[in-house]
Amino acid sequence: MIVVHHLNNSRSQRVLWLLEELEVEYEIQRYERDPETNLAPPELEAVHPLGKSPMVSDDGRTLIESGAIIDFLIRRHGAGRLRPAEGTDELEEYLQWLHYAEGSAMLPLMMKLYMSRLPDGGAALQPRIESELDRHLGYVDRSLEGGDWLVADTFSGADVQMSFVAEIAPLLHPPAATLAGLADFKDRCHARPAYQRALEKGGAYAYA
């Protein structure tokens, strides 16, 4: 049985969404953030030393990292769904988006979040952070021109992985709200029945 170690208001929500899309059985082990620090509870460290979410346990194996989890679940349980065929150009593009979400797109967003907690808001770095946010979010927005989904205009695990970027971007970088392609992508994600089922099972989610 698949077990999702689900932290409230975290990227593990998209893992629940993916499992609903795949229509496979799973269990949710719930964890709550500290109300003062917003940090994950120490109980997660009993599952994996890093104590971060998402984590998924499946058949004696515990996986961390959203991209690796999505890739694993689709390969193991997808029966050919939500992933382009082997040997195609579309697969290479899919893998690029799968890694881009956390490897590049989230970096300036997280820098913006952490710098905002400094007394001066990280003033010296703000111009560079804003420039990188405009660059990356603009790139995603342009990539969605003329289509609904990121790879061959077909819904895939890449869209699940990129959904968190679309959700959190306008909260941390208000100019992102003017990017129609990104906003429409987020709305399409939220409108999927599987996404709605995941919200019902996962509980309150601040970014929906």
C-alpha cells in the first residue's frame, strides 16, 4: 500500500492529486506544521532523516523529492499514463519540466520567501531576485501560449509538478498575477476532478 506522509500546506498536496489521477489506492499519514514557526514536526524525521514533505512509502521503499516521487509513481502505477512514450522528444521535454520545477523555478521564489523574513527584506538581493522571478515565470507563461498543458498540450506529471509554482508565484511575486497563461494553467489544474478529490482528502490547502 502506498502511504503519503502528508504535511498540511505543502507540496505533498500535488502527490495526493497525482494518485487521484492515477486512481490507485493509498493511505494518508498526516502531519501538522508548528503554528508558530510553520516548520514540519519532528515526527517526520522518523520517516526520513531530512524530515521534509513530501515523502511516500511504497512496498518497503521511502522516497523523497517531488520530481522523483512523481516519476516513480507514474512509472510504477501509471500503466503508460501521464508520461510520454520512451524514445520520444516529448519524453525529454517532460523530464526537463519535471526537474525544472524544483531545480530552477522554485529557487528565486524560495529566496523571496526567506529574504522577506530579514529585517531589511534582503534589500541588496531584491533586484536580482525580482529579475530572476520575471525571467523564470515569464518563461513558463510563454511556454503555455497556444496550449493548455506543458508537454505536447497533453496533461502529464509535468503539469502536476509545475502546479505548485503556478500556485505560489502570485503570492510571493505579485506581478505574476498579470501572467494570463500561468493563471489560466493554475485554474485548469484546480478544475480537474482529481485535484478536487485530493483537496477533500488532504484537507485545507492555503494555495488552492
